[in-house]
Amino acid sequence: MNTLSTVKSSFAICSAALLLLSFLLLPGLAIAQDEQADGSLRERIKQRVAERRESRQGEEVDSAGALKIQKPGDYVRSLQHDGLKRTYRIHVPKQYQASKPAPLVLAFHGGGGDMDYMANNEYYDLISKSDAEGFVVVFPNGYSKFKSGKFATWNAGACCANARDNNIDDVGFVRKMVASLTRELNINRQMIFATGMSNGGMMSYRLACEMSDTITAIAAVAGTDNTIHCQPRKPVSILHIHAKNDDRVLFNGGAGEKFRDESKVTDFVSVPDSLKKWVAQNHCQSTPVRTLEKPGAYCETYAQCKGDVAVQLCVTDTGGHSWPGGTKPRGNEPPSQVISANDVMWDFFTSVQATNTLMHKIP
């Protein structure tokens, strides 16, 4: 009986060991199958580690323990604000030198987009423009109910969607982000600009209203001024770019039929009313001067504004709801190529800064 008990006990131990071994091997077999189907898991991990290591090559920690970006490249940052994790992409141009202050452009994506979408150089070409002109460009991510950050919106006042409905403090987020950027990078504080597409353009208008102490000028593309409160501390230069046939944010006001659920947007302020507001706000001459005219597009500038700022409107005949000069169509119509939003924007920003610099030098 003792021998039989020993045999049974040994058999039970062996069975348990085999069962345990099978539990250990089965996940391995499953992973092996997944790797065969999706590529090597180890290789993917190695690639991620290499990418992260590469992105860290341009960063240093100063004596106070603060992170500093020293070299050109692309970086991703996140911060906590108002109980939310907020994320943004940074592109530092090729000619950036930590010893020389660089201009900063904040580029806000449209409603339903995200920072990666706006940073897609094939769509908006802002990375190439940054490298060509030497400004740092930052792509903030709007508020999203998804962890991925996709389908995000901005609280621009009367618009848009979840960011507006949840009263997200996007202005506070931008303030905190700019403060962090000026610690990490050598930024020219007199050359901090904002631009954006659609809901992002509307967000730029809100920054002109509420961050005039920081923002020198804005360039809103296909997004009008739908702010609720606007009491800027000082004048801000305004550039507005819009297509006459925009079928979403209508040139003469209202939301187009392309917005299936108008509760997510608003009855948009018209382009003329947006310009009229800022011409009055900046105490400019009421009659504009035609500064550019070509088949399919024109620009008008309102001069002699208070604080030596400017208000400018550029209009394309076609292009619908899109970024002129870009390649990403919204709907069935490609963007107008008659003008480049990036070129017009940067010319406007630099001319405004040149005027400000000149006036500061005059005794």
C-alpha cells in the first residue's frame, strides 16, 4: 500500500507539473502566433525604445532640474491642467540654436482632429515652413473623451462640441503650455503667434481676446470669431483667411449643411462681422486697402490701428472648408492653390513684428 501510495503521489505531482507547464507554454504559443501575424513583438519594442532614445538626444537637464531642448527635432510633451492630462507636439526647426531666441507658432487643429493630424506635413506643410523660416511650431491637442486624444475639439466660446459643453479651460491649458515651452526653449517673447484651422482658428480668436499679453498676432483659417467675452488687455494683429464658398463655416454667417449635427457647433458669426469687430477693437481705419489681388483671391488690410497692429482679410473664390495651399480636402473640393495660407500667415507675422520693433526703437 505504501508503494502504491507513493506511485499515485508521484503521478499526481507529474500531472500537476505537466498542467502547469501547459499553462506556461500556451500563452507563449499564442504570443508566437501573434508575432507571426503582426511582426516580431521584440522588434516592435526595440523600435519604440530606439525612437524614444532618439527623441531624448536633443534634451538636457539644467542645474535646476528643468528639462531643456537643445537640438532640432520632434518632441511630445504632456502636462496636467484642471484635472486633465493635456498633450502637445513640438517641432524645433533645423536651424534652431539654444543661444538665439526663436519665434513660436501655436497651430490648433480643427474640430474632430488632433495634434497628429495638424502636424501631418503632407496636409498642412507647417513642418516644412517651420524649417524654412526658423520658427518653432507647436501642435496642441484639444479636449477629447478618448484616451487616444482623437476627435478632439476646442472651447472657443460658442463652439465647439464636448470642449464647449464641458466648459474646458483651454485658455488655461495654453497659458501653462507656453510657460513650459519658454522654459524648455529659447523663445522670442515678442514673437508668439497663434494659427488654426476651423475650430482651431476660432480658438486663436479666443486667445487674441484672453491672452493678448502673450500673443502678438493670430491667423485664423476657415474659422470666425465666436467668442462670448472679449476684452483684450492690448491690441492684437488679426489675419483672417477664408474661402467664399466655404460650405461649413459660411462666409456670410451660419453653419452649412455639411454639419449634420448643428448642436455640436453654433450659428457661426460671419467673416465680415468678425473683421468689423476687430477693426473697431483695434481702432483701425474703417476702409481697407487692397494689398493683393490675383485671379481667384485677394487680400485687404486695415491700417493705422492702435498699437501699430494690423487687421487683414484674405479671401479665395474656391477651396471650400480647407487650408489654402495645403493638400487635404474637406469634402469633395481640394484647397485653393492661388495663395498659400502658410506664406500669407508668415509674411503677416513678420511684417507685424517688424513694425513693432521699429516703433519700439523710435524715441
